[in-house]
Amino acid sequence: MNLTDDDLQMAVRDFFTPALLLEFIDLADLRARIQWGEEQFDEPDRRHSVRRLEGEPDAGSLTRWSAAPGGFRYEVDARSGTRSGSVHWHEVHQTVNSCLTPVCYGALRAAVEAVTAHDAAYVPGPLPYRTPELWSSLFYRPWARQASSLELKASAALDAICPPAKAQPALF
């Protein structure tokens, strides 16, 4: 069976993290997008499957991406059968650009830069602190709270550019 429009939208949305989406948007042309896409499938720690969440089309279905010439192959293991098809990087670019506005781009860039800067400030252990408990209470917990807030802003910016096929309820 062929992919549905919802499948295409979910394939694009779930493929990107906020940082990867910013990288993709900033690419100059189709050749650069194709090269970038090939590099994404070469990374061993990159996830290439995800299970759809409750409220999404075909909730609970396993979806997979695999490398294909000029794009990727996307498969959805739904209850009604497996749907699959090729998605080319120019289609991904069109899908992303359909909701991309200067304001959304600015919000995404600011959020990704804030997350990156915050992550660079992480202290991996209690060395400058007297005890691990002091490190946790004075550094780690406030740092983690701020990291969560920044990641939430970055995810909201991603959702504004690549909205889910069915709108999800607000977290708070």
C-alpha cells in the first residue's frame, strides 16, 4: 500500500530534531540536501524507527526510515497492513517550507542556539562543589530545569514548522 498524506507529514516531522531541522533549512540546494540526508543514515547512533503515539494516525504502529537514492524509504506497520514509499529530499523541503515563516525560523534558530549554549555549560560532575549533594542541588537540578524549558521551546518551534498530522493537546 502507498503512503498517505498523513504518513508523509509524520515522516518529515518525526525525522527531525529541532537542531537537525535548522541544519536542513539552512542547506543551500537539493545537492546539499541529498548529501546531508545520506550522512544522516551513516550515523550509527541515529534512530531510524519510532512508534507512533496515542492520538496520531495509526497509533502504536512502528515506522521506519531507510536510506534511498535522493531521499529515504518510509514504512508504516499499521494494523491494516504495511504502507511504504519513497520520500525525496525535495518533497521534504517542500513540506518544511509550506509552514516556514521568518518568525518560525527565528524562533527555531534562537531555541536551538539557546539549547546548544546551555548544553555547553554543563558540568559533568561535582568537582567544583564540596559534595555530590551540593552539586545536585546548586547546579544539576537548576541546570536540568532550564534544559527542559529550552528543549520545550525548541520542540514548539519544530511543531510550528512541521506540525503533526493531528494536533496534539497541550502538555500544560
